[in-house]
Amino acid sequence: MRDQKSIVLNWEGNPEQPLVSILCDTYNHENFIRETLLGFLSQETNFPFEIIVHDDASTDKTAAIVKEFADQYPLIIKPVFQTVNQYSQKINFWSDVTFPKAKGTYIALCEGDDYWIDPLKLQKQVDFLENNADYAITWTDFLMKKESEMVPNDFKDSLPDIYTIDFDNLFVPYCTYTLTAVFRKTAVDPLDYKKFAYGKDNTLYALVLCNGKGAYMNFQSAVYRWHCGGIYSLQKPFTQRYSSYLNVKEIYEHIIPQSQTANVKRVMKTLLKASAYEALKSVHDKTLDNTKQKEAIKEFLDQASIGTRIKFFMRSLKSKMLK
């Protein structure tokens, strides 16, 4: 493991004035957080960076591991330890906790169960933003890890070296994952983010894109873990799709006029359709609270053509008979 002195030795500028702030939220990631922090510390840059790690009152050894690293790298790692779980209080980590503490000109995001594998990740993304003033945010390719299997995306072959992203192609394909994002701090106001009832990372990216273009940089820089302990992984398919629909719908309705493109509208409709068909799998189960499922189905049918309504009705009858 590199020591603090060897990291700082390559930096140009004052370590107390980092160019990049890495924001990392973690909760019960004792099996992962060490690899995450090592990925941050392995970054080879000619500029100072800081690592703000927010532990959300973990009940395992995560906080102890974070403290171990913070004690060894006090100039670089700035821990925030909660005694009460903030997620359960509906408090957004980055806008309410870590973003206000960030000193960097640029913000990089990565949660405590994902990790970086390219030591030049930050340098490449920051160099691009420094040399392209009309861009406000960058992402990169990544691998997905399912248990011990590493699964690549198809972006390497399907997208160019630099793929420009704006509201005309945002989410198509969905290559804007949090663990690779680096953006200009001045491009977004966290107070704007807090106005959204269904805010997600997509909301953050949409707000940033109001102030510049996005760039997907086609190199593999990180690993996204898919595991049973992940917050998103624990959600049922209907919840995943419907929450994504509500999120994109809110972006479409409130980020005006930038987000009101044919592309965003098409994505929104696709997510609603997927939500409605997923809702059929449980909407007839009287032992469950199916309020959201019924809302999704009603909204979908209100917008659907007569032919689509008939097909959906037939699918609904079939689903009901199987219960």
C-alpha cells in the first residue's frame, strides 16, 4: 500500500486545496470498503485530492476500517461518522452531508461497495474537463462483478472513445453510473437537488447537464458490485422500474426546458410500460399493499392506445387466473 508521503510527492499545489473531492457513502460494507479505499489511494495524479468517507452508522466493522485508513492518511481521508442512520431519516448523503464539506473544484463519486481499478482514472477525467470547458461531467466504462465473475459491458464496442451526452441521448444507452462520475462542483447546486421528491443520481446528472455537456470516456476504470446486500439489489423489480419512472418523469416535468426532449419522453414512457407489466405479477395478490402497482397500471392505461389496452387487459386476466 502506498503511504501518504508517496502520494503527496507527485502533487502540484497545496494539499489543503484539493482539486478533486472524492465522495464515498458507505453502510455495512466491511467486506468491501477496504478495496474501495485502496482504489482511491492508488490514483496517480499531479493534483491534490481528498477523500470524504461518510459512514452511515454501520452496525458492522465498516467504521473501524474507515478509521484505520483515516489515521494512516489524515491529510487525504476525511471521515464522517454518523451515530444515527441518515438513510432511514430520508437524508440525502451527498447533498446534505458530503457535498457541503468538499473543497475540490471537481467532485468524484463512488459508493463503499464499488471500487476503482485504473490508477489514472481521475487524471484522465480531470484532464478532459480541464481541456474542454463546454463539458461539465464525465463517466467511463466499468465492469460488473457478480460474486467472483467479472461481467463487461458492451459499451467498449458499441460506443466511440468519447461519447457526448446531452438530453437528446441521456439514458440511451444507460452508461452513466455513479461509480465513474466526475463533474464540476459549480455545475450543480445541492439545494436544487433537494427540491426533487424522487431524486436519484439521474437527477444530479440532469441538473449538471443544464450547465454543460457530458462525456462518456470509453475506458474501464471501475467495478460495480452486484450483491444481495446492495440497497438497489434488494428492491423488487417493480419497485426498481417504477421508482426509475417517477424519477425520470420528475426530471421531465421540472427541469424545463432542457429535459423536455423526445428522448427523455420516450425513456419515461418505456419505464412506465415496464412498471405496469411488472405490476401485473403482484397486483392481484390481496395479501399485499398494491397501491403503487395500481397507480402505475392506471397511468399506463390512461396513456395507452385502444389496441395496447386490449392486450394489457388480456395479460391481466391471465395473470389473475394464475393466482
